[in-house]
Amino acid sequence: MNNKSICHFAFVLILTVASLQAVAAKEEQLALKSPDARLVLTLTLARAAGTQTAPRYSVHFRGRELLHESTLGLALEGRGDLLAGAVLTSSRRDNHDETYQVLTGKQNPVRNHYRELALSFKSPDGLQTQVFFRAFNDAVAFRYAIPAQTGLGDIAIGDEKSIFRLVGNPRAFVLYRNSYTTPHEGLYDKARLDTLRSDRLIDLPALFEFEDTTALAITEASLQHYAGMYLKRLADTEGGGLVSDLSPLPQQKELKVKVSVPMVSPWRVILIGKQVGRLIESTTILSLNESSRIADTSWIKPGKTTWHWWNGTEGDPVGFEAKLDLRTMKYYVDFCARHGITYHALVSTSESDLHPWYTQKEKGFFPFPDTDVLKPRPEIEFDELARYAAAKGVGLRAWVHWKAIADRLDEVFATFERWGLRGLMVDFLDRDDQEMVEFSERVLEKAAEHHLHIQFHGAWKPTGRQRAYPNLFNHEGVLNLEYLKWSADCTPEHNLIVPFTRMLAGPMDYHLGGFRAVRRNDFKPRAIAPVVMGTRSHHLAMYVVYENPMPMIVDYPSAYENQPGFDFIEQVPAVWDETRVLSAEIGEYIVSARRHGNEWYVGAMTNWTPRELDVPLDFLGRGSFQVETWSDGPETAENPNLLVHEPRTVSAKDHVHVKLESGGGWVMKAKPANP
């Protein structure tokens, strides 16, 4: 290099350093640590006007950077991104620690402990925007807010530009969607982050696992008066990473949300754990919602329910023609009463007769001009059925299409309450735009006024709204065992992916209780009396592994009575006081323990790979425990409906050796020997 080149290089270097110093002078960094200080959020913010950069955040966990220089943004129609070039005007910190009670969930009581940083910004055109950050021991969350201010009333959000730039190339488990109109039911793709498709929507939660087993999931909490969020992969030319993508309003492409100020967005949640099992244990999504809006919750009763649509109803060999009539429904009510099943559901008869329980002449689940949910089919003799069920102590539930109730919620729910119905499945929502999200909130509010619990099907993932509305028992939003009526998609492997993906968001309705298990090569879909893949013990374990405060018992009564394993279904609770994931590997196996009062239930599941597991019992606590186990046996490989039921006495010092067959499972109940 000659002298002239050296001088030129030195001049460029000086200019570069000066430029970096000038940029640095216009920016400042703030840090927010979790209560245990293991999770650190670092924010880079503009100090003065003149820069067009937006606020950026990075996240470190246990000293490792997981997200780097990820940008925040909120774009209003006609005004652009409010945070591009915005200047920090004030900040406020808070340390919050409370304990609250829940009716259903993973833990009860729940500790809500976080540190918060609230930032106020002024955009180049003078608008005020706020961003709230919270750091929990297992998550970082942020949300946008636009406070009331002069000259700003109704606003339209064209997009939200929340970016998540993950460091490295973790394994990803994602559910692709072709459009915003979706029941959120599908098979998950496994890939590396850098190979994710950029032409498809990524549903939430999306899970990522790093080489050191650190797990990270992206989802949202407290979705209300807003559009549901998806992710899209950004091209490398756009800086890479994942960016939020909101569901547009009906007949719109660009317009996502229309609200009045003041407004707040849902929380954007990044769950983080040293192992993936820690994410399953997290209660952060619930805690990011407000306290119960229902003052008196004494009428809300979680519990198991029949669901005769799955089995086909009329195929049950009971000595008479089973169908959607009073005699058959009384038969189900008697079954519930004998076995302590809280609810019986009214749906339709089968795939061959898609008439709902209420009056409509045409076949099919979709409402027709003559559909009337307030006129039960006469063959049900509803008044007599309601009287009979009440006398037996069994609650009645009913299926409804959302369109059949949308314009008459007050009238329908008041009538249902007068009839004695206890709850509803509201189905086929298939959208999560702002209008549908607000409709679901109205359903919960009106249902609470009339003492009805709600189960959403064809719906998006939960976002913790069951804390505000404890009458919200369940969400579907997952490809589940109903698919075995027409496909082979719901395999043991899929059953071992959904606890680590969809279930991270909250309760997961899965059509539990298939008692006709067949070997892998013998499976064929069928609409009437469906069969299931995986052993009977595998399906028993779902009642423990899956969070589900209203688990279904989907098969015929005759499929259960006098069958091995049904005694476990009778005993297993629907609500829990503590949850622990003892060991797990995504898509491979899981061992979960849940406590109800002073009794523990443990469930283990494997995919198609047989395996042996060592389960330590140190979670039990002091003293000795009487234990019952239901497990795969030596003959289960040939007949997957066989299981071994064994009693024993153990203590917290013991380990249990568990052998799982292909698609197998294992469950255990433990209660103190000397309470």
C-alpha cells in the first residue's frame, strides 16, 4: 500500500469512527432484568431527533444472546410507523409480585412476578406512543399503547412491525397457514430457522430449540379488540428474522385494526426456558391478562364431558337403535351419572346425518335459512331430557355454529339458561381478525351473564383470556383425534409435538378417550366407531399430559364399561394445583406430573419409538405413597388395548422404571399412604 492509499484509508477510518460516535451520541441503552436476573432485555433507543431508526431490543438468557437488535414498529394508516425516528421522552420502572387464584390451569395459586419498564416516545410528527416491557423469570413480553392526545381519535392500524431476530440457527417447529381464514389445524413442520418458508404465514405459538437445549417460543397474550398475530420470515435483504403479521379485517388486505385511542395491543410474548419442559410449566400467558371479570364464579364447574359426535352415536351396540333421540340421550346421561362424568353434550348423530340437535331441514353443520337454535329437534323431547339430566346430577351442554347465534346472543343465552343448559361449544369461527376476536369476547361476556361455560372450536390458540373469563374452558385450534375419522394424520408423533407447540398457549381440546386402539399397519380412517393409533396407555396419558379442564370422553359408553383403564379416566381430575414436566424431548416423549390436592398423577407418552424411562419420584414429598400404575405390557405390541394395572407403595426416594411400547404410554396415581 502506498502513502496516498494509507492516507485515504486513515481518512475513511476517522470518518467512520466519527460517524459511529455521532450515532452513539444519539442513542442510549436501557436494561431490564427478570426477578432472578437470568433473563436480560436490552433496549437501544434514540436520544434526540434526526435519526430514522426505531427502538431495538436484544434478549440474553443465562449469559447467552437469543435475540439480537430486533426492531419495534407500529404503522398507522396515513401516518406511517410511529416508532421510526421516535425519541424517548420518559421512562418508568416497576417491580410487581402478586399471587392469585384460578379455577383452572397449571398452577393454583399462581405467582405473577415480573419487572416492568414503561417507555414513552414522541414521533417526528409529534404523536405520543408507549411501549411496555415486562421481564419474567421465563419470558419477555412487550405491548404497544397509544394514549389519549389532542387531535387523535379513531385510528386505523395498517400493520405492526414487531421483529424477532433469533441468534444462530435453532431448530424450528412451526405450523404454516395458507391464509388468515383457518381453523388452525394442521401438521407441524420441523426445519432450521434459515430454511423456513417466507411465502407462508406461521401460526402461533412457534417453537425454537437451540443446540444447548434452550427453548424459545413466540406467541401472544390478552388478545382483545385487536387482530390475531402470525409471523412471516423476512428475507436476508430485509435483515432476516421473523416479523409480525396481523390478520386483516374482512374484505380488507392492508387494514388490520380500527380502534379509538387510548388503545393497547396484545402482549407479544417470548417464552424462554433452559429445557422445553419449562415452557409447558409457564403461567406467564395467563398472568399477562387481567383479573376475573366474573364476580361470582361458584356456578363454574370444570369437568369431563361426553361427545357422541366422534363415535357416530348410532353404532353403539346397546340393544336398541341408538340415534339422536330422547332414549339414546338418556342412555348417555345414565352413563355419566354412573361414572361421575360431569357433562353430556348434545351434538348431531353422525357423519351420515349432519343434522344438529336443533331444528333445520337441510343437512350440514352450516346454518341454513330455517336454522333455529331455540327449537330443539322434537325427537329429543328436550324438556324431558333436561328434567332427567338434572335429576341425575348431569349437566347438559350443546354444540352451536357461531353464525346461528351471532345476531341474537342475549335471546339465545337467556333461553339456554332457562332450559338448564350449562355450556356450549361454539364452532367454526375460522378467523381471528378484529371482528371475530371481539365477537368471541362478547360470547364470553354474555355467556357469563347467563351462567354458561364456553368451548371454542375452529378457533385460534388461547391467549390467557380464561383468567378474565373463567367460564372459558377450552380452545381447539389444533389437529386432534377427530381427524382419525377421515385421515391418518393424528399419529403418536403428532401427539408428542402439540404439547410443545400449540399447548404452550393454554388449554387444548383434543377429543380424548379413544378406546379402540389398533396397530400402526392396521389403521384405517372411519367415521363410525373410529379407531386410534397408539396404545390404550398412550391415550390414558393424554388426560395428564394435556392441559384440558373439560376433557372429552368421546367413545361409546359400551366401549368403556368393564374395560381396563376406564377406572383411571373415572379418577383423573380435570383441574390441577401444580404441574411439573419431569423429562421431555420434542416429538419423541414426555413425562408430566400434575398434583390435585394431595394426590399426584403422572403421564408418559412416546412416539412410534419404543423406549425405557427412569422416572424419579422426588416430587412426591415426605412419607410413603400408595401408587397405582396403568402401563403397556409384554403383549401390548400385538394388542395395543392391553395394559397392566399394578398397585405398589413408594416414597420420594424411589424411581420407577417405565417401559413404553411403540406408540405407548404409562400413567400413575399416587396418594399419601397416611394422609
